[in-house]
Amino acid sequence: MTPPRLVVQTREIDHVEDLLPFTSPSHPTAWIRRGDGMVGYGTAFAFTRTGTEAYASLAEGWKQLSAAAEVDDPLGLPGTGLIAFGALAFDARSQRDSVLSVPGVVVGRRGRRSWVTTITPSHVGESDGAHARAEGAMEPVGTPYGPHWSGTLGPGEQSPAGYMAAVQAGLDAIAAGEVGKVVLARDLRGSVPVGSDLRRLARALASDYPDTWVFAVDGLIGASPETLVTVHGGTVTARVLAGTTPRGADADADTAASSALATSSKDTDEHEFAVQSVLASLRPHTRALVASDAPFTLKLPNVWHLATDVEGELHGAASALDLVSALHPTAAVAGTPTDAAVELIHRIEPFDRGRYAGPVGWIDAHGDGEWAIALRCAQFDAAEGPGEPIAATAYAGAGIVAGSDPETELIETRVKFRPIVDALA
């Protein structure tokens, strides 16, 4: 299918305090961190792909769409002009589509500057569009939040006992030399009431976890602490997270937990696997690539993570989507060696991960963008019949290396489920 020629216009507007009222209550599209980011409404065009060539096909399709677009963007800020939001499947064998969606309207903010972008196929006249374009300011209209609601999550296809057995199977594979590390996940399944305003879930996550990337793309909603890759003006950055421990119950216990994580050989080895995976994937596309000598401990409301920041200069014409394709899956969400770890996950896990642990983010017409790993998230699927609740599936995982304890890894997944479980409640 030949992409249409899109007509894109960005204009600055009065400051927007809360972005979420400007996206759909039932199908929100959002990318927010510390209040800044973008939300989308409607669809001007969308790519959906499955299979082994999905990522490459999306990257090529986006280049063609961007090259043909007519863009009027006097602001030139990250997120202005033509953009698309994406949520990509973890495994090429997944039944879930990888999607790249261009909204009809985007509302965004960076600091004290806010804007609205309208995106319209060139064959659609102004009188036909839901949002007319006009020279000068274009004030978007938000919709109030719907009533409060709560959802429920219960056992999924992988029970707690089944997960501990899966961890032991992973340890057996490590002992046999099949892999050095494997990341194994489990699921929780449930529902939310029909007609629920899903923006409230994103709002709760943004409030409780402001330092994460809060995202909503095609029913996938979550709050990820892990940047996969950011590309802006020729600079490439990434943040690697691997190695986790729960926060302490008081200040002393919390300090002890952070110190224990930083000195744990099991966790530092796991972290080093992940860092080297990212560096090896980025080197062909960058120059002057550097990473900190030792990880730091990153504090989130519910856990400590070991973290390393990576930065380099883009070499060549690779876009953010090209780098996403090169990086995914990292050792942080799959294991090492990557191909063997993905095969082991496919063999051990009793469910399709869908987009969990896959890339989620946005890309603009220049190829710049921000992408995270879809963690601390749930997939929401519309009810099949009228009046039926919306199905919800949440995921959490843990990195398994030699010395891992099945019960400890199960507890780690419980801690990682907390953000989405608490927000649903």
C-alpha cells in the first residue's frame, strides 16, 4: 500500500497543564514524562506489520511517508511536526501486530511551550476533516475525565508455582551452557468495566511514577523506567536497567537495600550482560560511544535498579526506528546470547508476550525520537460483545543468571507488578 501524502501543520498554543484530556478516553495515545510529552487523537495513517521483517518494514515505510509529507513546523521542538507513535511486538512470532500510528491531531508540551499539530491526508479537504486547519493559532478542545473506576487482575496463564518451575528450567539451561542469562516473565489477567476512561490509568501512573515514560499506544498502557534509545540532533542516548531489588521499609532498610544491590555479584553480572548488549548493537551506527564505568542505583517508588547511561554520536543516516531494530531485544529483556535466550523464552513461557518488553515510543519526520522498553504495562483489548468488560493482561519479568533463586525472582515480579496493579485499583 502506497502511503498518502500528509499535510502537517504545527502551531504554538497557550500553555497546556494536563495533556491527557486531549486524547481519547477509550483509546488513548500518549507519551509523557514529568508532564512533558505528546498525546494524539484520531488516526491520519497507520502501519501494522507482523513477522521477521516487521521492524525493517516499518522503518522503510516511515521514511517514505516522511519524505512525501508537506510539513509546516515553525517551532522545531522535539515532538513537533509529523510524528508517529509506535508499539512493537517482542517476538517476530507474536500474533500481536507491531503498529506505527500517525494521529490526526497531536497536542504537546516541552517546559512552558505547548503546541497543536494537525495531520491530514492531502486528498481530505478542510471541510471534510474533523479538525480544520487554519493559519495562526489552533486551539484544541479537551474532554473531561470520565468517572473513577477500578479493575481487577488475577492469575494468568503462568501461575506462581509455574513461574518458579520456569525459573528452574532457565537455571538448568544456564548450567548446560545454553545461555548465560534469560529473562522470564509471567502474566496477570483480568478486566476493567466497559466504558472505562483509560486516561485515568495513564494519569495515575504519571502521578505515582513521574520519572518514567508513561505511554499509551493501541491499548498498551504502562510506565517504563527504561529508555531503549533516544535520537535527537545527531546525539544517541540510552539507559540500561538490569538488576533489581525492592525498596526498604524505612530509611535505614532502604539504604541497606541500595547498597546490597550495588555490591551484589549476581546483579552486577546481570547488569554487565545488558550494558555490553547495548554497546555492541549501537557501535555500528555511532561514533564516540561511551558508557559510565560503573552502574549507579536508580531509585523508583517501589524498587531500586542498577542503571548505566550510554551516549554517542549518530554515524550515517540511521533513524530512531533503525536503532530500535538494531537494539531489540536487549539482554535486559531477553538474555544472552540473545537469539538463544529468545528461543528459550519461546519454549518456557506459556503465553505470547505480545508487545510486553518490546519497543514503545515515537519518531518524527527527521528520524529523531524517543523509545522505551514496554515494561510495567498492561494490554487492553476491546470487548467482543456489547456490555462486556475490557480484557486486561499485565506482565512482569526477572533476569535469571547462575545463582538466581526461584522464590526470590517470583517476589521480584510481584514488586514489578505493583505500578500497574495499584493504578488499576
